[in-house]
Amino acid sequence: MKNLKTIFTLLASTLLFASCIKEDLSDCPQNNLTLKLHYLGDTQNPAMFGQMIDRVTMFVFNESGQEVQTQVFEKAGLASQSVDLMLPEGQTYRIVCWANAFDATAITRGAERKNYRVNHPNYGTAGAAIPTNDHLYTSDEISVTIPATGVATGDVYFKGAHNNLEIYVDNFGQKNDSKTYPIVEVSNLMPQYDLEMNPKQTATHTYYPKTALDAAHDMLAAKLQTLQFDNDNPVVITIKDPATGAVRATLDLKDYMAANSFSVDGKNERTIVVQFGFTDFGVTITVPEWAIIGIRP
């Protein structure tokens, strides 16, 4: 089951809807707010919305900070990049959105908006590992006032809220036996945002991504998303032997990024690729050949 279900919490009186008759829709409430959705990536390309956004979860708050409506728009309903809402007129609302909140995302509500949290569903559960986050995007808050007549409009702009990590491991284990695949750990990650994408925990958490065979590159790989970290980060990647738990290699990601021209600061789309190559002489840590293009300044 996917985590976030569509919740309609309308303040409008149910009497308005009771007056709707199948043959006569003149008394039915109409949408009075139209929002245009945008995601331009790092190249100001409007097509990035359709390429990257697969679901939008929209939170609507009144001026007192109380949630009055939440809607989830799936991919099929986002083709026009425009969504409609019905809200009580004469009031001002604050709206914030999260995109791509699927199985690897839980958005929990608190007594107040400031207590809302965005994290993996396993976060805070003893013994439950976090393998990855979703490809998350969020929006800056917008404020909209609903007029007594007519339709209000607004623009919602999304920004990236995750990093992509691709960790390749060559010449380790047997490709046809998953029990021999290395254990990959990514430590010193920050695991939780508030609704405005502010970090709410320290960067001390470890993720345990799944290692699988990447047939296209003929090597093992652990691919995951994390909540955002910047160039100056404490992240450490560790490769362990699955049979003994012995550490076979470690990498301070900050140093690797600086040495190989990976920069994520100020970007929406953030991908870091690293390859561990094991030989009889030890281990090499390099940028895969196919990932070099595009990262050199």
C-alpha cells in the first residue's frame, strides 16, 4: 500500500453538496482555486516537471495554521500541470506541496504545522533499517485569498529535496549469488525534514541500501536517495564483507566529491557516482567512466 492516501477535509458545509441533483448541477459548488505547478530543474526547462514529478501531495492551511484540506494528485491528473481546488471563500490560505511521496516517505501530522515531519516510514522504529528515501521535491509556501466570486489563481514552484547516490562495486562476490554481495552502509545522514524542508535531526543516521546486479554496467550497485546534504558533509560510505562483517573499504564523501569535481550546492538535481574496484592489490575508488562526462568544470 502506498503511504499517503487522498484526504479531503473540506470546511464547506455538506448542505452545499446535498443540494446537488444529478439532473441539475446549478447548485453544486464549483472549483474556486486553480494552481499552476512548475518544476524547472537546474536548466530552467519547463519539461522537467513531467519528467520528474509523479505525484503531488498538497497541504492547505488557514491563517491560524490549521490544516483544512489535503489532496494527493497522481501522475495521470498532472499532465496539464494545473490542479483545481474548492475552498471556502473570503479567506486566505497557505499552501505547501511535496512531490513523489511514495512507499519510502511518511508525512506525519502534529498538533501544529511546525510539528509536521517528513521521513522514511522506518525512521524511529527500533531494528527497522532505512534503505533509501524517495525522489522527493517540495515547494515554497504560497498564500492565496479566495474571492467571493470568480476563481483565484496561483503558481507553485518545486525544488529538489533529495540527493541521488550511486555506489558501484566491482570484482566483489559472485554476481549470480546475492548472499556474496557486499554490505553497503551510508552513514552520517540527516533523516528528517519538517514540512518546510528544514532539517529536524542531526546527521548521524545510517542508511542500508540494497545491493543488486547492474546488468548494464556488469557490476554490483547500491543506488539510493537521501535527504539533501551539501558539499561540506560528514557522509561516509562503508563496504563490508557479508560473511564476516569486516570492513573492506571506507570513503569520506566530502573528500571524494572535492577531488572529482562533484558539486551539489545550489542544485535541484544532485547525483554522486562512485566506484569501488577490488583487486589482489587492494581497492581503488574512482569515478566510473560513464559518469565522468558532465561533472568536469
